[in-house]
Amino acid sequence: MSELITLARPYAKAAYEFAKSVDQVSQWQKQLAVAAGLADHDDVATIFTDPDVTDQQLVDLIIGDTKDSHYENFIRLMIENDRLPLLPDVAELYQHYYEQDSGALSVQVQSAAPLSEDQQQRLTAALSRRTGKDITLSIEVDASLLGGAKIHCGDLVIDGTLSGKIERLKTELFN
């Protein structure tokens, strides 16, 4: 996995820097998200490696009706270098560069139960104070956590779940 990120990094960095230079960061962000979604779909991913599919067919599939010649050239470069499987990682890194540059941060929250509006606002405010960034929450309910929440905020992971506490207690008892 880390090897894929290493391979994706130069593509994501180049895409972000170019999009920023032509003031099209959000357009490229959306286009890369769509392309990443295609690459994550198993049926489409098999088309990426099908020798009967031409490069132009792949370009047309990925860019759709987008008329951005620079984005088309970027996708064509990824095709020529057999890097289409990296699209999800490129999109993720692109988002990371955008967040670093803009002072925003997407935070993934896994919660055992749905969070109330008040809880979401308090969590957003606390994380914003801690990181100094504008926070956008993405909340996923996962009943297997038993209770509490697990927060992924950049490099910071806060595990306040009951299942996490049980695992830590188990580790302490047996080590």
C-alpha cells in the first residue's frame, strides 16, 4: 500500500500544482474523485488492463464529457505509464494537498451510534481549535464499535470506542 502512495505522490502533486496555477483546483478535485470511483469499481478496473481496449477508449471512459484538454493529457499520461490503478491514491493525495493549502481538513468519524447535531458541532469546534483548520466531518455509524467513537483527523487518531478500550485492556493484561 505504501508503495502505491509513493508512486501516486508525483502525479497528485503535479496535478494539484497545475490545477492551482490555472485556478481549477475544485474542477480537478471533482474530476479526480470521479476517476477514482471508476478505478475502485472492479468491473471498470479490469477494463484498465484489457489489451483490447485502446488508450483513447480509456481516456473517453475516464474523462467522460469533460472538455479540459489539460486534464485529458494528465489521464493520457497515467494511461501511457500504466498508472490508472493509482487513481484512488492520486485523488486522496490531491485532496490532502488541497486541505494543507487551504487550511481545511476532512475528518472521518466512526461512531457506534448516530451523532446529534450538538455533538457534531462540539466535535467540529474542538478539532478546529486543536488543529487550527476548518473541519468537515464525515460520519459513519458502525455498531461493531459497541460504544464511543473513533476519529481520524489527519495524522491524529483518537480511539474512544468501547471495543478499542477492551483491546487496550486485553493487551495490558496479557503483556
